[in-house]
Amino acid sequence: MDFAVGEVSTLLLNRSNGMSNRDASDDTAASGRATPPLRPPSDRVPCNKTGVCSRSYFVVVMVFFHVYIINVIALLFYVHYINGQEDANQGLDAPSRNHPHAESRPPPSKSAPLRDVSLTRIEGIRVGHVQKVSLVPSKVHEMRTLSLKPLLFEIPGFLSEDECRVVMQLAQLKGLMESQLMVQDGQEELAKELNLSPEEIFNLLDINQDGQLQLHEILTHSRVRDGIWLTPENLREIYAGLKADKDGNDLLSLDEFKLLSNDAFQRFLLQRGVKRSQLVRNSRHTWLYQGKGAHRVLRDIKARVTRLTRLPPALVDLSEPLQVVRYEEGGHYHGHHDSGPVYPETACTHTRSAANTSTPFETSCRYITVLFYLNSVEGGGETAFPVADNRTYDEVSLIQNNVDLLDTRRNCDKSNLKVKPTKGTAVFWYNYLSDGKGWVGEQDEYALHGGCVVTRGTKWVANKWINIDPDYQRQARYQQLVSQQPEDEDDEGFPLNPDQRSSDTHQEL
């Protein structure tokens, strides 16, 4: 465009020079004498007044040029405005709920309950990432991501020294009981309720489906069922005592398995006797009530946990009380999950009042575990996560080549992650994944953890579990039932006198 304007200007200048030369020639002719030219004559392009070098043509070209520039500027402003609107919409939280003209969402199906409560899930970002959290007035805590599988965080200084001391004193005043006294009874009755044949049980235990039960397959089952921690050497001793493995190859065929009763291992252990070191858990514990009328420190801890987890207060209020645990020297807790997998035929312990009474057994549904260290341990006592941030989780690989990753008395040093007990520090993790719709999803198998053996001194910890039923409708029914209870009961659904609670309210895993 600049070239066109320059060209037109040159033509106009030549035209003007031509007119001046013609005037000069006329004057010379009139005077009768010749005047030498001031510069050599040049060829001139003939031009009509209606041609490209006319004044009107120049005006038209300039008008079009300015209109073009204005259109370009207007287009740039329009693009900038549209992009700004899109960025603003993306920054809004759930615009379809707030804007009257927003796109309407399809109504939920009849099979899915209307969920008016969504579970906030904190992002871990990456291992080592530090987030600032405000839990108490005039203080900011740092929360560090320890792993992404499970989603695990550490908060130093969560409790003050005075708060740790008060919790331990309250636990001693309440009285601590053995966390595990003996092998559990009633396995035969449970098997009858489940209505499982020996073939079906064998098939469930045969993890790799090779038609024979290896030592580690039997060990995994016996620990969950009997609460006894058996090593491969112990199991071979039981085989010999029961004359189960007739060919002595450390394998049980279906025919050999059929010869054993469902509680054969249990009966053998009861006859032989069980040492404390053979229990899955070797500790003492008690429960501290946190509702109305409880000690101020206990209520403050519950409120702080609510702010930390960013969950609705009602879910925290309706969860288990605070559990305080003491491990003496030699105490331990072998690898386990705090929350059991929930199948259609099971019921969560805390919502059993709203569940079908025909369910054969119950399990604890603990969405989040918050663990507090009430003292610094002189030796051992770490919290170990054997498979944290592994690429894959394979239950069979937990026991390989006589190395049992679940054995916290022998193999804690082989765990992927260990957290050292430090007074006042809290760690918390999610025992379940998200279902992608704001509620509880599948169990996070990477949340497998245990307490390493205390080699010197005493270890004090406290657990606060957030109980949420993966069945949203059952959780909603439970909360509705609790809200209708008389006023002489607290917001956790128990009488104001905590000693009146039944001993089977809380299950240990």
C-alpha cells in the first residue's frame, strides 16, 4: 500500500512539472526569444484527467486504505474480547449452577442418588510439594506430600506439646486395653452364613489360579481370618501337626484342602498357644469421646481435622472417636489396610443401623486416616508403607523369596516409605480413590501400611478415622436416622456417657 501511494505521488509530481514546462514554453514564444532549458528534457507519461493519476483516483485509494486499517483493528479487538470471556468462564466454579443462562445439565438418572454433598479431595501435586494450610488462628502449617499412591501428607507441629500430653493423660485415665487378646472365634459360623463350599473357598484363595495353594496364599488368608501373624516356618509346623501336606511339597491341593475344617488352623493355634509377638498387632489402646461435653483439647483436634480434610463437619462428627494407642518396647503392627474392601453383600460398621440386617458380615469404611504422633520414639516405631508409589500393586509379590513385606518385625527396612515418629506431627492419607463423581470410589491398595517394631522406648499415637460409606444412599439414610435421635444423645449417635457405649461399636483391622 505504501508503494502505491508513492507511485501516485510521483505521477502527480510529474504532471505538475509538465504543466510548468508548458507555461514556460508559451512565455518564450510570446517574447520572441529562446531561453535555454534549466534541465534536460525528460520523457513524460501521457495521463488523462480520468486515469490512474487523477486526483479522484488518489482519494478513492486512500479511503479504501483507511477502511482496511480500521477493519483490522476492529477484528483484533473482537478476538481479544472473546478470549477474555472464555478465560473468565473457565475460572468460575460450576457456572451452570450460578448463571441463569448457563447450559443446563442433564438430570440424574433414577438409579443414581442426587448428591448434594461432594467430598473435597486435596491434590498432592508431586512428592515433596509443600502447601500452606491454616488450621488454627494466627498460625500457618506446612503440609508436605509424601507419596501419591496412596495420597499421603505430613504436617509437622499439628499438635502442641501440651495437647500431646493431655491426650496421653486422658487415655491413661480412661484405661487402655489389649488391642488383640487371642484368635477370633466364630469362623465356622461365619463360613456357614456365607454358604461357601470348600471348592469355592479354595478357588478364592488360589490367587494365581494354578490349582494349588502356595504358602503365601495361605498366609495372607490366615492373617486376615485369624489375626495371627504366621511365618512360612510356622505354617510348615502347622502342616505337620495337622498332617495336611502329605507329600511335603509346601503346597495344598484341593483334595488336601478338603480334609481341613474351616477353623483347623485356629484350633491348632489355640491348643499350642500363641505368643504376643505372633499377633498381627501387639499394643494397647482406648477410645476417647470427642462430642459434646468432651475435653476441650479433644474437641479442638476434631475441629482441626475438619479444617484439614475440608470435609463437611457432619461426616467428621459421625465418625469414630479418637483412638489412642501405646506400643511398648517390642510392640508392632504388621502390614494392613485401615479399611476393608466393600462388596455388595457387606455393610459398613458405622452405617449398619441403615443397612440391610441380612448382611452376613460388616467392615470398617474409613475414607481417611489421620495419624498423630504423641511422642518421639527413641528407637524404631516408624510407620511403614511397603508399596508406596509402586508402579503396580500385586498381592502375590508381597511375599517372595522368603521376604515378607508385610512383616514389620523383620522387613521394615525394605518398605518404600517410612515416616519417623515425631511429637506433634500428623500424617494423613486417603484409603479410597475417588469415584470421579465427588464420592468414595475403589479402595486404594497402595495404602497398605504397618507399625515397625519399637526397639527402644515407648510409642504413643492417636488415630482419627473419617468414616464414609461408599454407598451414598446408605450414608444419607444413616445421617438422617442419627439426626432424628433424642436430644440426650450427642452428635455422634452415642449417649453422653461414653462408658455406656457397647464394646463392639468399633472394629479393628
